[in-house]
Amino acid sequence: MRFDTGLYFITDSTGFEREEFLRRVRLALEGGVTVMQLREKNKTTREYIELANAVHEITKEFGVPLIIDDRIDVMLAANCEGVHVGAEDMPVSVARKLIGSDRILGATAKTVEAASKAYEDGADYLGVGAIYPTTTKVKTVLTSTKTLDAITKAVPIPVNAIGGLNPGNLGILKGINIAGVCAVSAIMKADNPKTAAQDLRKAFDEIRRKA
């Protein structure tokens, strides 16, 4: 499956009522998000599936792949386009066997060795970070831009930077051959997610042009 990770939006429904959350999802898509990941750490399986179905109806309108964080069962139940596994989640090789060759498989990597292994085991793209400290509740370990650069040179699949990124601090990524940026709070918590997504994509495109 072809996909573009240029602007990869990871959701966080914490503190939002369902309708407001879905409204923000739609606005982000209107702003140019190219891939969306639904990440829910505290919902029951039934709640996760129900929300995935609702979000998937919206992403399909925009032709944007919906990636489910960690949970292959939820991905299959909602017939989403892919799944993302973290360093402490299911091994990439096992995930690939379970989802088959037609779904998108993303993986988190913080070292060149981990990135190479993930690629060899079947990952379609990598998320690398955190570049900056984040405000999400997900446990993060900072990754240097030197390591990020080395990873982009070590694997032939798209590599995205993640972690505390916003339009004002992407300059640190200049000259590194990343495929795109991932954002949670910069879009999710913005007053206007549509404008926030547009600004983030514009900032990313600008550093790519300067490179």
C-alpha cells in the first residue's frame, strides 16, 4: 500500500468528549494530515474498536490511512490500513505475520541497530524520537538528531521524526533526510487543528526546501 508520512498525526483523546475529539480529527485532516494514528492507552477493547470505526469513517473520506497503535485486534476489527508497534510492543516480525503483506506496519526505533532490525523484520516506516520532551503521557526517551540522521542513512524506508515537534522548532531537523514529522500535541491541543496542521506541514516543507 502506497502512503505518504509527510504529516503524521497521532491522536490523544484525553480530556475531549467524543464529538469534540472527532471534530478535531476532521479539522486536522482538512489541514493536510497524510497519515493518522489512533493511539488509546486507557480504553477497553470495545471502546477502542468503536472509536476506531468512527475515526476510520472520517479518514476514508480524505483517503488517509488510519494506523492503530499497538493493537492488531483493533486494527482488524475496524479494518484499518495498518498498525504501529513500539519498542515494548509485539515484535515487528510477529506483527507482519499476523497482518499480512497488504497492511502498513510501522515501528518505533531509537538506535541504528533497532531500525535495521525493524526494516529487516518487515516494517514499512519508522518513527524516531523523542527529539524534544513531550507533554503526552507516553513514556519517552530523547533521541539525538545525530542518531536520527544515522537511521535515515541506514534504512531505505521512510523515517519520521517525533517528539515535541512544532512549526517553531523544526529547524533542528534541517539537513536530515526524514520523510516527515509526527505530531500529537501540536495539532491535538491547538485552538484550530486545521491551521496547526497546515502550519506544521508548511514548516516541514520549508526545511526540506532549504536542505
